[in-house]
Amino acid sequence: MDRIFTLDEARTLLPGVIEDAGAVISARADMAEIDHDRRTRGRSELGGLPELKGLQARIEEILSGWSGQGIEVKGIAPVLVDFPSELDGRSVRLCWIEGELELGWYHRTELGFAGRRPL
């Protein structure tokens, strides 16, 4: 059974999500830089294939942790997660995107991000 979050439960988890998202953002930037430098210059000061694999593994670890808690990962560039919930008897997703400081948005499950509304 999929987890259904109350708004309070989702907001309690959000500081950890934001912290983990910072690690994803940093790893994502390092991966882009390593990849670009290796393709254009043949090497990167940030490392090579082992470092790329390590960064990928770190991102996967974080995403798996979120999924294991019932949080839906919608993207990593930008980081976008949904917390399945219900509002007025309707299936919704409490929606957080990279850069936001709080959980202040939702959308009906069937509408996705385009249907975002403030809570």
C-alpha cells in the first residue's frame, strides 16, 4: 500500500529532504563538470570515471531513501518531489521543488505539476 502523508507529516520530513536535495544538487553539478571536462579536455580536476560512479551511487542512495519513505521523486534537475496526500477527499500530491523553503503547494494527482496551487 502506498503511503498517504498528512500535511504535518510531509512538513516534518521536508527539512531532511531539503538537506538531501543539497547533496543531490552538488553531486549533479560535479557530474556535469566532470563529464564536460573529460569530453572537452580529456580530464577533470574533480576526477574521472570512479568519481562519476561514486556520485551516481550517492544520488541513487538518496533517491532510494526518499522512495522508501513513500516520497515520489519526479526529477533531479531540478529536484522535484511529491508527497501523496488527500485534500477534501481528493487524491493530491503535496509538491516541493528545488529552491523552495517550505512545503506550500499541491496539485491534484491526475493533473501533475501544471496543476500546482498554493496550499
